[in-house]
Amino acid sequence: MLADLGRAGRWMSREGLVTAQLDEGAMAAFRAAWQAAGHRRALGPRAMMPLLSYLREAGVTPAAKPPPAPLEGLLGEYRIWLARDRGLAPATVLRYENTARRFLHQRAMAGGVLKAAGLTGADVNAFLLRECGRISAGSAKGRVAELRAVLRFLYVQGLTPLRLGTAVPPVGGWPRCRRR
């Protein structure tokens, strides 16, 4: 263990890292560099935990960051997918992400746990009806495209068992969107 800690210290020196920058992310980078150097014995994530725990107790290294909420993690992946795979501009990515955040928070969250597999066409309809009541007709068209993108992402990621496709109009037809 002392030899591993010595290697980690030398790696930190080469990378120009100070002790205050040492966290789980830095340890993951060290393990990746260790494996890339061709070492046979792989270091597991728990190998450096005694060092991190000691440094945190001594007040030298910051406390561990809580893991991101499931919704935030999913939205981060969605943001990357929109920019890299779909090639959308940053402003468009932000707009699509905001719609996805509202939709997933309202419809797919139950007790803080993301339940995208339980989404139904009725959930899509209810969200669009609420949104349509507060925005103009032109914005509603954009909202449909934004929602379609998040549904496609959920399907491509395997988080929903079926494609939720297009929304089915409720009995009596769609309500009229406000004109601005």
C-alpha cells in the first residue's frame, strides 16, 4: 500500500497537482495513467481510499462531493448527446435541456428516483397540455420538438421500453394555445 501511495505522490508531482486537488476524480485519473503505463496489477477504486480518508480527516483535502442526483446525471448525458450526436448549438441545447428538466421532474420522478420506464403517452399529453396553456402557438411547436428529442434520447439509452412517439390528442381535441 505504501508503494502505491508513493506512486500516486510521484504522479501528482508530474501532473502538477497539490494535495488540496486530490479527490476521487484525481484518483481515477491516476488509476487510468497507471493502467495506460502497462502495469499488470490494476488498482481498484478502493485502493486509494485510506489515503483520501486520512487527508480529509487532517483537513488537507476537501470533503467528498455528494454524487449527482439521478436527474442531473441523466440531464448531463442528454446535454452531451444533444451537442455531440445531434450537433445542436449551445443555446438550443440549453432550451432543450430546460424542457427535459421540467418534463422529467414533473412526470418521471417519484420519491427522488427516476422512473423513465413508466412514462406513457398520457404523461406526454399532460405535459404538452400544461405547456400549451402558458406559451404561444409558435413556442408550442418548439416545445413538441424539444419533448420529442428527450423521448428519443430516453429510447436510445434504453431507459424506456417503447417509443413514445407522437402525442395523441385528448377527447375533444387539443386546446387552443394562447396567441401573443
